[in-house]
Amino acid sequence: MGLNLSKVGSWPNLRVLAWDGEALYASSGYRLFRGLPLQAPVVWNRAGWFNPVWWRRGTASFKLTSRLCRDGFHALALLSSGARVAAVPGYMVTQGAHDSEFKVTHEVTRGTRPLNIAVTKGDAIFWGEYFDNPERDEVHVYGSQDRGNTWEVVYTFPRKTVRHIHNVLYDQWADCLWVLTGDYEAECKVVRASCDWKTVEVVLSGNQQARAVAMIVTEAALYFASDTPLEKNFIYRLDRDGNLNKLDPINNSALYACRAGEFLFVSTMVEPSEVNTDGQASVYGTADDGSWQKLISWSKDRWPKALFQYGNAILPAGDNATNLLAVTGLAVKRHDLQTTIWRIEADNHPRSQS
């Protein structure tokens, strides 16, 4: 069974961050918005803001300077208490349940921000350090037990064991955490950790196919996509008994993955290499845990990738209770910093979008 996507609408200068049931959170610069995409027309209401240093208020106002300076919200975690925690350049910021403004609660001193934030069922929050780390110094996981108001190191990968942490995810079915690390040889790991970090077990490691950022946790299995410029990339299924199956190839490295009801999606970025030569950021999906199909493809725009970012298709985190797929294009032609929402339909004759 395949998938078809029908467009609900598009919104410029809006970046998706996270679902909360039927509500979708997105940002424009340092302003946070909340919409209900099942309702028509979709109305985006202000949900909060962060006040950055003065010069970032200027750079965030224009597409190219925003891309150059990596401005805005880059990750958002929604707590059961109503509080929200986000990553912005240089800081972890927290918004109380009854507040509008995000306040700085931690300065990120190595790198500019984590790639993702995990929240457990008890509102414990975790994220891992993501920085260049040429000397392969030790790498920390930070945690908060007070809704993001204070942070402490909860686990440390020793020197020369990992380069940095790509992702930390909560597994509600096993009540544990999954940690993805990179970048080379034994540094590439899929790690299972208890929520108190007293037990940390390496499940997969040692090759580029264990180098991943994008993962979806389901009751039956974990789905992850490799993130390597050195080899062809694939989607994998790791079941609860530890059996690993290689599913389908994808055109480039993957950074994002999400679930919409019963449907699963991963997206790729344009990171040209001798192996990965495709110049398109794409979204792949599956309807029935079978084959994955390419649904969306956008070409990289003309601006240099080193300064103005790789072409990408950003997928939101969180719990999506709808049949909708939300995607933000980044550094791609005709869709740069534009969010599009699609209605997902299962079909025996699927069609791709562009």
C-alpha cells in the first residue's frame, strides 16, 4: 500500500518544531506559534517568544542572514505541566506554564545547540552535546528534573569514544532512552539507557550504518535512517528482540523523522559527497511497515551550503494525532523557510510531490 499527499496549505517564514496531539508548534525567528491544522482555515496564534541579543533580532528578520547565523528556535519540547523547553543559538531556554517569554536557563558552551530534546513521562528532560570536538574530548548528556529550570550532567561518554551526540529519544513502551552518536567507526552508536542513566548499553556500533540522527520509536520496533556521506544511506528496522533489518535505500543522509498516526516518515538533506550525489532533499514515507516511497523532493537552492546551510526538509518532533504531514523546506528552491502541510492518504497508486 502506498501513500498520497494532498496539500492543505503553505505558510512562508514558518519553521515546524513539534506536534502536541492535534496542535502544531512552529516558529518565525524567535517567535513561537501554535496552530490547529485540522481546522480550516488554519490560524497561527502567538504562543511565546525569546528575546535574543540585539544583533540577532536583526539577522533573524531576513532569510539569508537568518540562515547564515542559524537563528531562531531549533528544537522544542512540550511538558505535561504546560511548560516548554527549547534550544536557540547558544542557550537552552524555558517557558513556564503561565508565561509568554522564554528565559535562559543554561548556556551552551560547546557547539551552539543540541539537535534534539527528549522528555520522559515524568517530565524529566535530556539532551546531548553536539559540537565539532576534533580532540575527541568527553561528551556530556544534560538533564533537568525541574521542568528545565536547572540542568546538570547526568552521563558522560569518555574521551575518544564518541565525537558528539546526535539525538536522545524517549521510549514510552520500554520506559528507557535511546541515544544516537557519531561520527566514525566505533564512535557511531545506538545506545539504550535507563531513565536514571544507571544502565547504559551499546546496542549497535562500529560502522557508518549505525551513524544516525533520525529515529522513530514505535511499540513494535525502532526505525532509523543512516546519516553518512561516506556510504549509501538506508532505512533500518530494529525490533524489540534485537533483530535488525535493512529496509529501503534513501538518496542522501537523513536528519529528521516523524510519525503521523500509523504513517512513518524520514527526510534527507543535500550533503553532496562522492557517494551521495543527489541534489535533492526528499521525504520518504510508509503506510504499512512495508516499502518506503519517495513522496517529496526539493532541489538545493543556489546559495553556498557552507554558509547558508544544506538543503533540507525539516520534520517536527512530538506526538502527532492527525493524518497530516508538516514539512519545512530549508535552503531549497521555491520552498525555503516555508512550511507546507499535507493530508496523508493511503492509496494503491501513490504519486510523489515536488
